Amino acid sequence: MDVIAKFYQNLLIRWTRFVIGRAKWVALSGLLMTVIAVVFIVDHAAINTSTTDMLSKDLPFRKLDREMSRAFPELDDSIVVVIDGPSPQHVDQVRKKLAAAMARDKDRFLSVFDPRGEDFFRRNGLLYLDTDEMADLADRLAEAQPFLATLYGEPTLSQFFGLLTKAIAEGNISGSSDNPALENVLIAVTGVIRSLRSGAAKDLSWQQIMTGEKPEPITQRILMVQPKLDYSSLGPGDGATSIIRQFAKSITGGDLKDVRVRLTGSAALSDEELKSVEQGMGFAGIISLVLVSALLLLGLKSLRMAVALIITLLMGLVWTAAFAFFALGSLNLISVAFAVLFIGLSVDFGIHYGLRAQEYFTGDNNPEQAFVTAVQGVGGALALCAIIAAIGFYAFLPTDYNGLAELGLIAGTGMFIALFANLTFFPAVLTIFGGGRGRNARVNRLWSKIFTQLRLPTRFFKVIILLSFLSAVAGLAMLPKLSFDFDPLNLKDQKTESVSTLLDLIRDDASNAYSIDILAPDLITADALAAKLDLLPEVKQTRTLTSFVPTDQDEKLLIIDDLNLLLGTSLSGPMGAVGNGDSREKQQVALARLIKALENTGSPVQDAFKKALQSLEPGDLKPLQGSIFASLPDRLRDLKLSLQATPVALADIPESLVKRQIAKDGRARIEVLGNGDMRDRGQLKKFVMAVQGVAPNAIGAPVIILAAGDAVVKSFYLAGSIAAFMIALLLLAVQKRIKDVVLVFIPLLLAGLWTTSVMVMFDIQFNFANLIVLPLLFGLGVAGNIHVLIRSTRKIEETHISSTPRAVALSALTTIASFSSIALSSHPGTASMGVLLAVSVSLSLIATLVVLPALITLFYQGGTWMKEFRSRHQVLWF
């Protein structure tokens, strides 16, 4: 090892002299390499937003997920179009027009699934009601028959007012005094009149009047769309989502302006998350660079050196990005953080190298000797830090956590790129600038007063060690309270349309969003397995293709036949034209008769209706007629069609639904919905365990969430073990003392315990993104400890004041500033990463600057060289 160290040091000396002697050519070659790298990045930049792809494709649940995707490609990469508004008829109009527009656009959309638009469901919809519900509906329609039949032939406002006048005189619409149908109609019409008078007219819902449903504030319809994705762009589904929004904007004007169209689904979620990550990380990168640059200017006290270091940093960043796209093809939601990490870590090499060189700069503007002397002193530590940081990142390569493994490959390689750039282009650029002498003596003297004269770490080393021990015990006690957020939905920006829409759907029924899918060899096997699953208390419902065959069809068809006899004749022939033959005079006469019929009723509902009628102006009657009859033709047509229902068998189910339940090879899908709140990890786990006990090949969001979490935890155990072992082995080989290895690891472990304690106290959870803090603690914590340890355990021969503590502090501050910028991201995943990184690095700095010197004092206080330190009144690591 000594031979290797000596060879490395000689190589560094020769390389430094070569670089400085040919500074302009070296700088020019670096600039050329950077330009080539930028061109490559522009041509190959790509980001993969899939959270599932961040785990190894060889994991069992990933294989099951791919098998399900191959069997049912219609369910993958979908866009869910959510259409809602206060008016059912307006919502349905938008649904029909939007579905038709997308269906015509074959270039962008593979399929549009609109169950409500299928003639099959419109014709046989009554068969899907419960028998009791259907009987109640039939009774209501029978009672309303005279009313509907009259309006079918003459849909005019005068006729409508006349029917209401007669109904009020008789007690209700059908003549039965105990029927509440009249009040429901009057309440609905009162609402329509009030909306008209307020300037926000809405249409009368005949669906609610016919069915007796309670008016809902919002009516919602859903379309399932499979777009053609453009994987050559950064946002594969962006073109499809943009055209849907254009269609919606053109459709929802005028009378349909009260309808809202929102997009969610895997394709929309992926595209919006990509934009959120791009904006967040782009903003974080700019803020990080600004903060780091400002700190360098303040900390180095040399404009030339700060600028040279920033230029070197940018060059290394571009090379690392080019390597990332060359090696991996694309970045993931975790590896996109490499830029901010590189800025925070790479600058450390330049800070230690530059400040050490500043110790030897003279006034002759010749930096060669200063850099040669500096590289002799700090070159070995820089190389060791780069290797150890790379080990911390590379430790994830053999794990199943691809997301962090890819970041590990980029960041680990970036450490060597950063080391090379700082040892090569930093001194070359600084030489071109004419050297980098700054006010280092005065600044180092300030640090000397703070740390050397006070000697807090050494004077009170026993107290510091005792407090550290107590805090470690407290941290260990808090460890069991740590929690892990396994739900990738919580890593997304909740303010984006796709996420907020999905959360709205989940609030309506969380079990649908967290359903389990199972592949069975055929439908018969699927039905048998579904029957077993239905017996489980954790299962709310199962669905197979057979579930779409209505039950009790014979009884329901008899009810429909009776309705057909009663209503069929009334609704035969073409419907009359709305307002045909109606005049304002006739309308005003009918209105006056209706108001008179409402005198002295004593009913609050009828009184409110009377006041609404009295508020009408002559000019309101025509628009009121439009609002009253806007949806009646469609509702009556649907009613006529539903009276033509026929027995439904499996063969009658439309193809659009069949291909979502039966694969091309005949395998059948079972959809399983869970009981309870599936966003609660405990209930979700019970649901998954119960289903897997019956069907081990179950897959879906609940299974993926749990299995992915287990894979991540195992990956961290493996990576942590590998990193700790390899770093300890390397330190032992270099330092040759076990106690030096212990000295490096104790502050590191202490910083880790402090970090987890802060997480527990402030209720911060680990997630797929912020777990990056663990490998970074190895790289950052060990690096600072090494610089302190190497210089503190070396006999002092120089007479000037050391820059090491200043370099350690400045490096930590730039890293904290860089990582804190990530916390400003609007993307919760990357923001949580930034928060935890800033906390952990800050605590690691305290451990390095306070606890490590105290430990070194304890371990080495009897040494000869220590006595030399004390005789000079210097703290031991200065």
C-alpha cells in the first residue's frame, strides 16, 4: 500500500506540473470536451417517470405485472377523462362529443372506452338494477305516465304549466294524495327558475324526476382512453393529453361552460410528474449553483479561485450528465437528483485543494509550487474520499433497487469525474487567471481563534463524548418509531390536475383505485376463484366477465314488459318539437293559472315555487322553456330504448368490455376490491395477505406497494452492509490502524442516529426518494472525517495555520446549501429528499467538527506528537 501511495503521489506531482505548464491547452481541451458532451445530452436526454421501473424487473411482482400488462394492454398507459358538472344532461353531452372526437382521431388514440355510450348498456341498463330497485322505478314511471305521455306529444311550456296546475289541484301528478312526486318536481323547477333569474341558468334534470333520485351537486362521467404514446419525446403522453384538452375547450363553451373536464390515469400522471420534476429540479439546480457560488466567493476570499472552481464544477457536471445518458439512456425520478448532488459533492474536492494551495501561495503569481505542495498534502485524502464516496453509491449496484442503483452509478462515477476535473482543470484555469491568492491568513486566523484558542472539542472532550453517548442511546430508542411511506402516490405533486383528480376519485371509493388483479386460465376457473375470494372478510367485491351478466333476468324482463305495455304506446311515434305552436300569450295565461292554483296552499315547497314563478319576467319564458325541456328528448329516447331490453348472455356483452376481462389467449381477469380504507397500510397489508393466501399470483397496486417497499428495505440492508465493509476495509488498508477506522465510523453512525431522531420528532417518513440520505451519509460523513483524521494524526511541520477546518466547514455549508435547494421543489418526493439531506449533512458537520476532535483527543491523548501540539497551544486537528 505504501508503494501504491508513493506512486500515486509522484503521479499527482508530475500531472500537476504538466497541467500548469500547458494550462491554456488543458483548458481548451476541457472546453471542447464540454461542448461535445452538451451536444450529446441534447440529442439523448430522456426521463423515465415510472416508479415501478425503479425496481429490478426480475423481482416476482414485476414479472406478474408484466404478464398482466401483456394480457391486457388496454389497461396500461391509459388516460382517465373525468367529466363533471351540476347538470347531468350537460355532462352527458360533453361525454358524447368528447368520446366521438377522440374516437375519430385514430392517429393519437388507440381506443376510447365509454360504457354509457354503448347501445348495449343503454338498452339493457334496467337489467343491472336490483329487482327491488327496478320495481320501485317501474312504479314511479307508471305514475308519471300521463305526465310524460302528454309532454311527449306536446313539449311546450304552456302544457307543462297546465299539467302542474292540474297536479296541484288534484294533490299530485298522478292523483294519489300521498305521492311525493309533485314536491320533487316543484323543488327541481324552483331551482331552475332561481338559476335563470341569477344569470346562471341550469337545465331541469328529467333523469332525477323519472327515477326519483335525489339531486346531486355534481354529476360525474368517466372515459377510459388508451393513447398512442410518443416515446421519442420527454413526455410520451403529452400530445394526447394536449389534444384532449383542446377538444374539451372547444366543446365546453356556451351552454356547456358549467362542465369541467379533468385528466388522470397512468399516462397523465406520468407526464405531469415529469413536468413537476423537471421544473422542481431545474429550479433547484439554479438555486443550488447560485448559493454554492455565493458561498465560494465568501469562503475562499478569492474571486479568481471561486470563478475557476465554478467553471470546473460546470464542466464536471456536464460530463457526468453525458455519462448518465450514455450509460443508462434515461434518468429516473431519483437519479434526476444527480445534478444537485454533484454540485454539492464535487465542489468539496476543489475547496480542500484550493484552500490547501492558498496556504502556500506567494506574491510571485506562480501557482505551480503552491499546487504541487498542496497536492502532496491533500491529494491522497481527496483520492480516498472520492473512492469512499463512490463505494457508498456503487454499493446499490448489486441490489434490486434500480432507481438508486442508477443514481449510484451516475454519482459514483461522478466522484471520479469530479476528482479528475478538480486535479486537472481547476489548477489550469486558475493558472490562466494568474493565481488565486486570497485573504486566507486572516480567515484562517479567525478559525484559529474560534477553534484553536477555545479548544472546545479538546478541553471538554469528556462532556462531548458523554452527551454523544446519551444522544446515541436516545436515537436507538427512537429507531422503532421510524416509519416508511410505501405509497408512491404520496411522492407526487398533489396540486397537479392528474393527482388531485385521482385523489378525488379515491375519496369516492378508495377500493377501486387500490384493486388487485388475478389472471386465471379461463373464465370458469376465474368464477370459481372469485367465489372463494368473496368469502374473505377483507374482500369487498370481486368482478369477472360473468359479473356483467345481470341476475334475475326473467323477473326483471317481466317488469319491463309490463312497463312497455303501459308506456310503449304513449312514447310511440316521433316526439313533438319543443315549443311548437306555443306563444308568449299562451305561456303567460298558463303561468297566471298556475300561480292562482298555488294560492293558500300552506305548503313551504309550493310557497317557494309560487315566489319563484312570480319573479319571472316576460322575457324569461322562452329561456325557461329551453331549460325545462333541454334534456327531456334524450331521456325519453333512452327510456324507449331501455324498454327494448332482451335476455343478456356472455356472448351479448360488447367487445369493448370483453377485451378488458378476457385476454386474447382466453385467460380471464379477476378484479378484487378491498374492504376499508386501502390507503391505510395496515388494512392494505391484511387485504393483500388474504388475497395472496387464495391466489399467490395476485398483482395490482396493493401488491406492488407492499412488495416494492420490502424490496427497497432489503436493498438498503444489503447496500449498507456492502458499503460499511468495503469502506472499513479500505480505511484499514490505508491508515493501518483499527482505531482510525473506528474514529471515522463513530461520528458517521452518530449523525445517522441524530438524523433518524429528528425524523421521529418531526414526523418525517422515509420514502422511495429520501432514502438516498443513507448512502450519502457514508460519502459525505466519511469524507469530512478523513480530512480531519489524516491531518490531525500527521506530525505538524508547517508553521502556518491550517485551512483544514475551514475547508471542512465550507464544504459542508456548500453541500447543505445545494441540498436545501431541492427542498424548494414542488415535487414532494424530491422536496423530501432535499429536506432530509440538508438535515443529515448539517448533523454530520456537527459530528465532524465537534465529536470527532473529542474522540481523537480521547484516543490519542498520550501520544508524543500530541504533546507537541499542546506545547504549541494548538488544538490537535489543526
